[in-house]
Amino acid sequence: MADKVTAERRKDTAPLAPDEWIKRIRRLIAEGKNDDAAKELIAFRREYKERTETLLPADLRAFRP
């Protein structure tokens, strides 16, 4: 399933643009796939490191599955 993209699979490909990744995370949450959304947030934070806090909207920074 396309939404199950994790950091492990993403290693060999270019990361999504931040806005596209945020859309993906929001879609997963809307679909009730909180565990997948949490995995994507972990991968996002790993990819964007110190920029995470400025890139993520407040609601996603506070997201807890």
C-alpha cells in the first residue's frame, strides 16, 4: 500500500517535499491510520531534523496517536 512508505523504504529515494509529506500525514490521520501517520512523522523528523519545528504545523507537532 502506498501509504505504508516508511523511512526504511524511503532511504533509496528522494524525500517528499515538506508540504506533500504534511498532506500525506494529514490524509492518514483523516483515514484513521494513526499508527501510519506516526511512522511518517518519525520519518519526517528524521529527514528534516532541526527544521522540523519550523516546517510542521502546530497540530502535527503536538500529534500523539
